[in-house]
Amino acid sequence: MTTAPLISVEGLHVTFPGRHGMPPARAVDGVDLQIRPGEIVALVGESGCGKTTLARSLLGLVPPTAGRVTFDGTPLDYSSRALKAYRKRVQLVLQDPSGSLNPRHTVYDAVAEGLRIHGHGGDERAAVTEALSRAGLRPPERFFLRYPHELSGGQRQRVVIAGAMVLEPELIVADEPVASLDASVRGEILALLLRLRAELGLSALVVTHDLGLAWNIADRVAVMYLGRIVETGDVEQVLTAPRHPYTQALLSVLPEAPGAPVVLSGEPPDPARIPGGCRFHARCQVLAGGEAEAAGVAEACRTRDLEVLDGAAGAQVACHWARAGVTA
């Protein structure tokens, strides 16, 4: 029996008004996505592809223009009271721990802040102690009166994670959680997130541009380009046998990748001027190299849009060329 999703996104669109006569920007342009209990999903893509906007929509920070977010079977309610209750169950871990922590607050106050906002009625000290211990800051009492500037980058990120975990959420949204850390510390933080998943059944959406990070932490990967998910599947499927040319290009620049890296031409198109056809076609190395022509799909690549992937588990790809051997 398939486990019901903890959180699901259906037909999500987030459009921002255009400035100075520009058309509206379609930051998220039709996304379906599901995360199941205890599952870690990596949302991967270049800067500006819409992944942070999608993550903020899951948190209720950016209301969708169309579509909906459903959590534990209930559509997200954007009233202040409902969002406050929701954010006790869904917590955010930001990229830069220095920017996430008030420099005037001690570690104790930083972790206790969520408890105070949500009117925690239990033993505050015990809850803070437990959260710091779970985050690997032991003995926790040693850190109570320290300030952020007295901690290492890894310790600060552990405090941020403790502040999220003190409310015992069911889902965390981690936006580039190790991007600002030294390489030697990244593995420790990723191991911490995996341990919290194992011990607490925690679900997570990890937003990253780093496919190597996705390989180390995720169960599933969703690759996003220009407001849409273009490939999704189990991490091993996507990262060892990528089908979309964009995923192949992202993987090709990893240090351990065989062969020459694929250099994509130009920058991603403006989300206010999304091209017709496959939205990747103007930069696609397969179209430029003639493989799409040989497969008989070049015209479709240039003129025919692809449907939104349905968000369910299993390998899926939005690419005329990748599908040519199956459906063309």
C-alpha cells in the first residue's frame, strides 16, 4: 500500500507583477510535487529557476497565484492563525546561519524563540536542552549562554537546526543548508539531517544547486528549470541515468563526472518571457548537436510545450527527445 503524501503541491503557479511595462514573471509555472512521511526530496536547479519561490510557497510565505498546497490531507489555509499552527509542523532551515541568528540572542534564547512564539506550555529548559542535544551540541548546557559570534559556522548551523527541531516539526524545508559551510563541516550537517530523519521520521525538502549534495542525502530528486520540474525520480535513477539534457548538463560539471563538462549557452530565459515549445530548447545541447533532429522531434522541441509532471513517485521526464524512443 502506497503511503499518502505528507505534503503535496498541485498545479502550483506563482506569478509576480511585471515592472516598467514588463509582462508578469512566472516564477513557478505549473508544478506538482509530493513528499511522503520520512522522505527527503532534493529540489535542484540553477539560481533563478524558481526553486526558492516554490519552497517559500510550501511554507505559506508566498501564496500561490493558482493551484494549491495540501498538508496532511488538508489544503493550506493562508489566514494568520492557520499559518501559525502550520509553521509549528513545517519549519525552515536557511542557508546562512549567521543571518538566521540574532547576534544579540544567546543560543538558549535563539532555540527557545519558537517555543515562546507558539506558547509552549511545557518545560522550556528541557525542550531546549533536548533540541540542542539532538543537533549534536553536547553537553547542551555548555552552549546556553554563548552568542553566535562565539561559535563556529558548523555550530551555528546546528543551533539553527535545533531552533527548527525544538517544535518537533514533521517537515523541514532546508534552503541550501550547507552552502556557506566549509567542506569538512558539510558532511557532519548532512549526517545530522539523516540521523534526525531516522530517529524522528522527519521529512525534508532540501533546496540546492548541488547534485552531489542530493546524491548524499536525498531519496528522490526533482530537477527544476524556468519554473517547472523537468525530471524527477529516485536519486539513483536520476543521477546515474539522467534523461533530460538539462540534468545531464548539471551532472557533467561535477568533479567526478566522466568526460568533458557540458557548457550551456547563455543564461536561463527571463521568467517574464518564457519561450514557446520546450522551455529549455534555446540552450539544449541535444537540439544544437542534431540528436533531436535525428530522432524526429526537433520541431516539437521548438514549438510544442510539455505537460506538467504529475508529482508522484517514479521516474518522469519532460523532454521530447528523452521520450522519443518510447512514444515517438
